[in-house]
Amino acid sequence: MKKVIYSIVTPARNEEKIIKTTIESVINQTIKPNKWVILNDGSTDDLYNSARNRQNVKIIDLDKNFGKGKALSIGFEEAVKLNFDNIVTLDADLQHDPKFIPVLLQALNDYDIVIGNRLKNLTDMPLQRRISNKLTSYFLSKKTGQEILDSQCGFRAYRLEVLRKVKTNYTGYEAESEILIKAAKSGFKIGFVDIPTIYGTEKSKMKPGQAIIGFLKVLLSE
């Protein structure tokens, strides 16, 4: 794969136990990011001191916990300013294997947005997440007119022009659905690559009831 110019955007809150490992996992990859923007979304732990002063890593401290959508929006603004060709979103908790970053970037040759698809192997995904993901993916497919295989995966790659044109308004997890709807309306093509399902012992920060309400608001209003 030829050299790719890209940045990473990572919203993170209270990930002190894992952030060092995440950083090392990315930096040890053959294709390294030109810049990594980590959004400290109102953390109360000491995580971000371990991430500071790393080469090509920029920490943006938010003064309170705004939510993943708002953190992503601020990170996207910073990434657009950097003007690199591609932007990857990667969660801080290592539920995404960084070795698949080149796979997502390669697929941008054919698509404007590429998303990791974990639904080929559902063995490790909790039943509740399987059901909600299948349902939201189905409704987003109908809404966008494109096949959405894994609507809830935050491991994504974007062409720069997508984030220049598409802006999100929602502050929670529903912002990741919002961007797909708006991107599809703007004529951008959405694709998927298969990635493994990785779940550790950590408790998800997603609140199912709140996430469902947020998703329905996006689905009905966009």
C-alpha cells in the first residue's frame, strides 16, 4: 500500500487503564498517522497525562463531558484544519484492532466513508448489542438507500471532503447515525470492511435507552 496521509480522531473518557496500550498499538503499525487528535471528554481520571507529549498526538481538553457526538464534531473540525487526505475514527478502548486501519484506508479508493463490519462474526458481541445493531442498520439502510451493515461501529475512515461538507448536530452516540444519513443525502458512497468483534471486561458507556431515543430522533428528523 502506498503512503497514505491521514489523521486519527479519538473521543475518550476515563480510559486511563488502556490509553497507553492503544497508543502503542497504533504507533507500532507500519502505516502511522500523521496526526492523532484525542478528545478528552471531561475525564475524571489521570489518563491524559500519559498521552501528552507523544509525537504527533494532540490532546484537546473539553471542560465537561459533552458526549461522543460532540467530541467527534470538535475532533473533525481539528482534522479538517489539518487538511490531510483521510480521517480515521478509533475508539480509545481497543475494541478496534489498529492493524485494520490500512484496510479501511485502502477501501477509500472505492468509497467516501468506510466502516468496520463486526457482524460477520457475532460470537463475542452481547445479545442486546446484536439486536440493536441489526435493527438500526436495517432502518438506516432504508433511510439512506445504501446497504448499512454495521451502523454502530465507530471504527471508520472518511475522505476529507466528507467532513468538510457534512456536520453533525447531535451530541451522543446518535451522531454516528446522523453523519451517515447526511452523507448519503449529499451523494457520498458508504462501504464496509469486515473486522473482528473485540469485547473485553470493560463496561460499555452507551446507555441503551438513551441511545435508542437519540437514534429515533435522528431517523425521524433528518
